[in-house]
Amino acid sequence: METPNPMAFAPQLKIPATYLRGGTSKGVFFRLQDLPERCRQPGPARDALLLRVVGSPDPYGKQTDGMGGATSSTSKAVIVSRSTRPGHDVDYLFGQVAIDSAFVDWSGNCGNLSAAVGPFAIAHGLVNAERIPRDGLATVRIWQANIGKTIVAQVPVTDGEVQETGDFELDGVAFPAAQVQLDFMDPADEGEDGGAMFPTGRPVDTLEVPGVGRFQATLINAGIPTIFLNAGDLGYTGTELQAAINGDKAALARFEAIRAWGAVRMGLIQDVAEAAGRQHTPKVAFVAPPRGYTASSGRQVAAADIDLLVRALSMGQLHHAMMGTAAVAIATAAAVPGTLVNLAAGGGERQAVRFGHPSGTLRVGAQVSLADGRWTVTQASMGRSARVLMEGFVRVPADSF
């Protein structure tokens, strides 16, 4: 038997990185300046590096040989740098890393990991020291580079350092932590043509999905492009947990067809075949009026505790809680009379909703206005938390990118 020559294989490289939880997601965070030079700009090298870091593509679907956790919530990467944009501290770029394919989707933001960007930026010297109080809240103005929007984070600081521990509880996260308040400024994606946050101009449409059916739908670009459906039209109650849907291949195929045809209707793609190359957006969610249910933790959620029920899919699977960007879409749609989200919450005008998701409840607010027949949203707000899980270096084979 021939002895392998170790000199024939590339060594491992060390790249500074931090593994953080933000909201109900986890991701690997990098400073742009710490990446290998050829990975500091968009392109195949950067995508290949992040895929190898996270452990994709993995035909086993486990990401055992990387930092990913084999779910859409834990297969993520973030790149942060000082911002050259006036009025902003840092630029934040988010990559949703596919698990079983060699694909990084840069088409949208992660609202949950947005909560970790401010703390990471402060801790890694990307925010000017004079903007950080000794004690109190540090305001970090973040440019979300994927979608070209501003996020303002209020990060708690104690003795000049980011305060991570606290008593703020977030359903979907096992332990309490310090709260990070997030304000998503002007979160509607109005597009290059100046189109409205409702791409069809209507709060409710009939969505025709060949081979699947016709559905009432609210199509909205706010936070992240989202297709809202009525749970009852799909045969659901809105109280479903992950196992009820993620184990049903026929249901997942139906949701993917709805997502693809909805993306065409929203003008995000020209043909349904393009949906496979745009896995992160749009999202699909279904809503229902409030009713009691048992959350995934075993906690009882009473109908009186919520305004409506929402379940959402991310990267082809029912999310274990709620994506932060989808929560922005929920709040915005809830504030506009006549949308499916608004009707599920009882109709009328409202500036905030508390909705039930598989892990519990979440309160989120939005400020909307109507002028000349166009709805606009100026701000959406929610409280999240973030915590450093590990920091140091990730290692990747030198020939992997």
C-alpha cells in the first residue's frame, strides 16, 4: 500500500472570526479586513470560502465539517466593515449559506443577526470610540448592504464594554440576555422603478399556482419580500410546529411552488425556474386569527396573549421561531388595513402586534402612512438579543477557495 505524501495537500489557514447568536439565529462573523485579499470582494472565491467555513455543500445535510448547524437559522455568514457612507458606522453584508448545495444567497438581510452586528462592531473597533458611552446605550447606525437600508441598533454598554448578559427573554432562545433594540428605517423595498411596497399595488391578490391552486395572498416588500397566505386556505390552523410541516414532503413542495410563482408575481424573478437560485427570498408565511396552542418548548400560549398566529418558511423549511426580517413584514402588513395579516389580527389600524410563532410570541411595531394612494412604512422596531459564543479563528484548507 502506497504511503500518502502529506506535502501533496494544502495546509489549513487561520482566519479571525467570531461565532455569535443574534436573535434566534447563529452565524460566523468576519471583519472584511481579516478575510484573505481575494475574498474581500464579491465573487466565487468569497462564496467558496464561506461555504467551506460553514461546511457546505454537505450531501448528508449535517454540516459536520463546518460551523453550520444544519438549519437555515444556523447556516449563515456575516461580513462587517467600517462604513464610508455618511451617517453610518458600519456596513453589514449577510450571506445565507445553502446546506446541501454550493450556493450563497446574498439577496436579502437576516433580521435576527442584525442584532449582533452592533455588538460585534463595537467589540472589534469598527465604531469610533467617542460614539461609545462608558455606561448606557451606544447607538450604532448600520448600512445593510444587501438591501441598501439603514438599521439603528441600541447596544447596552457597561464599563465601556458591550453588555451581553441580562434578563431579556426571547422566545426561541433558551437563556436570557441583554436586549438590543433594533429600528429598521424605511424598510420597504421600493425597487429601482420606485414601485410601492405592495408590488401589485393591492393589499390582497389572487395568486394562481399551476398544479397547486388559487390562493388569496398579500405580497409585500418590507423587511424582506414575503408572501402571506391564510392558514385555512392551506388546510392549517396556524398552530403548527416544525414536525407537522417539515416532515411532509408534499407540503414543502407545495410551498416551494407557491414561493416560485409568488416571486414571479412580485417581479423578483422572470420565470419560476429562477427560484432555485434565489432561495433566501421571498419568504412564505401563513396567518390565522388567535387561538391557544402549545409552543415547541411546552409553554402554553393563550389566545388572549396574541393578536394573530404566524408561521413562516425559510430555505424550504418551517422556521423554528420567526425570521427578524419577516417580523418586519408582519408588523408592516398588520398596520395596513385589509391585508391578510391585518384581517387575521382583527382588522383596523394598529401600530404594533404580538403574534404567536412555533417557539412562543414576539411583539413588533411599524409606523405606516397613506399618501396619494401609496402606503409607505418609515420604521419597524423590535427587541432582540445577541451573545458571543466563541471567538478566535476559523480554519479552512488553503485550496478550498
